[in-house]
Amino acid sequence: MMRNRELRKFLNRLAALGLAVLALVAAGAVGFMLTDDLSLWEGFLHALDVVATVGAYPPSDHLAGELVRVALIVLGVGTLFYALVTVTEFFVAGHVAELLAARRMQRMIDATSDHFIICGYGRVGRQVGRDLRGAGARYVVIDADPANREFATGIGVRFIEAEPSDDRALRQAGIERARAVIACVDSDAENVFITLTARELSPDIAIVARASQEGSESKLVRAGATRVISPYKSSGAEMARFALHPQVSGVRDVDAEYRMEEIEVTGGCAGAGQTIADIRGGAYIVGLRQAGGGFMPQPEPETVLGPGDVIMAIGTSRTMDRLESLFTPTHAQVGR
């Protein structure tokens, strides 16, 4: 969109120069009519000849006519020279190449469907892009920062340089064909605008929005966000969980009420030496990575857990808290 604005600016300058040349020729035609007793058509031909520096007509026999000729030469050559400089600047500055690249990029975006639209390409947006790319998903980025555009195009990311909350930018990114919109700019207010715009353009699309402040979460939900994520809140909760439960090696929220965890069996904990049936309670044990290196999907209930084993479980917060407590290391183990 920035490239389109530059093209429009260039075309407007050319249009203004064209009007200036026409006005100059018209004024010259009237001037020759009055000074050399010519018809309007003949005056137009004389004026056009002078402005174009052709020299097909002889000089005027009247001083007033020569003054008109001199004025046309000075103004006409100056205007044409400025037009030449404008066109040369447009080509030399690389705008043509950028416009062609932008058009190629737009054709790629137009051919993309079932993709994700990332609004904002800062630290969070880049991490989202890396994860989507790792999952083999297609995505389009919208960001107004030229530095982010250079970074994105350098690694082959489909990129639109525009404000993410702009209707035209979201349409240009193919929101009607997209699977979801991810609003992750640094400003919560901007994320609200993005959510409102995206929901208006595509009522059924999934929208995942970032909230930096706690009070913004409800606003984003009211604006139409399907899911609201607070990176600071999530990272803080995860850090606290890992500090309180060092036996937990990984956590992933899979629903508003359920989460999946990897929990290591430490020596001397309450769960060591017990079977899957003894410890699972209301949780689902979906996998077991044994200390010897083997992996068992959906281990049998009678499987005995030993130190160094890692269980993969899913359950509600209450059931997972109970499971974590069974594998909490003793103070002596923590000290070692």
C-alpha cells in the first residue's frame, strides 16, 4: 500500500506537469495571436514549436512576439527539464522495481488460502510466524514498519506494509479466505481496532488477540476476539509453575479448562514405584518416556513408574495439581 501511494504521488506530479505544459502552450498561443496577428491554430503551432524546442518556425518580426518566444523557451524548457528529473528520480530510486516486487507479492497473496494473517511483526509476531512456519502453515503479515518489511521479505514472508487495522490491508491479505487473524501488535488499543475490523469483515473467522494489560482482555473479547492471550501473564504463571514444581518439564494449555504437562518421576517422590493406575486419578496418561529411552503411547495401567521416567498427562487444573504433588521432589532432593 505504501508503494501504491508512491505511485499515485508520482502520477499526480506528472499530471500537474502535463497541465502546466498545456497552460503554457495555451498562453503562448494567445500571446502569438495578439503580437503576430495569427489565428488561434497558428498561434498554437508556434507556441508548441517553441516549447518543444523544434525550431520549425522563423523568429517573429515584432518585439512583443520575441518576448513571448523568450518566455515560452524559459518556462517550457524548465518545465520539461523538471518532468525529466521527476521521471528519472522515480526510476533511479528503485520505485519501479519495488512496485513490480509489490505486485508479485500481491499475486502470491491472492493465490493463498486457508492461511493465517499476522497483524504486527514485532517480537511476538515473529515468534508466531516461526511457529506457524514450523507447523507448515501459510501466513501473511501486515505491519506498517519498513524495517519489519525488509526483515520479512528477506526470509520470504508474504508481507503487506500497511496499518493492520486498515480495512483495505485486511482485504488485501485475503481475510475472506483466511483461517484466522492473529492480532499481536504492541498496543492493546490497536489490537482492539484490529479485532473489530476483522470481525466486521469476516464474522465467522477465528481471532486470536494479544493483551498486554489485564483490563484489555475483556475489551478484546467484547470486540470479537475468539481467544485472548496475555504473554506476560502466561509467562509469569509458567515461571511460577516451574519454580514451584521443578519436576514439570513442559506445559501446554489445550482448552480453557484443560492443560497437558510433561512430569518427571524423581527418586523418593510419592509417585515413584507406583503404577499408572495408582497415580492417574482423573487425569489421562497419554504417553510415557522411560528412563532407558523407550516411549510408550497410552501405557498400560499396570506399568510401574521409576525415577527418570517422564509421563505425559492431560487433565483439568485440579487433577493436574494433584498429579504434580505426587511427583514433587523432597527438600533434600531439591537441595542436591
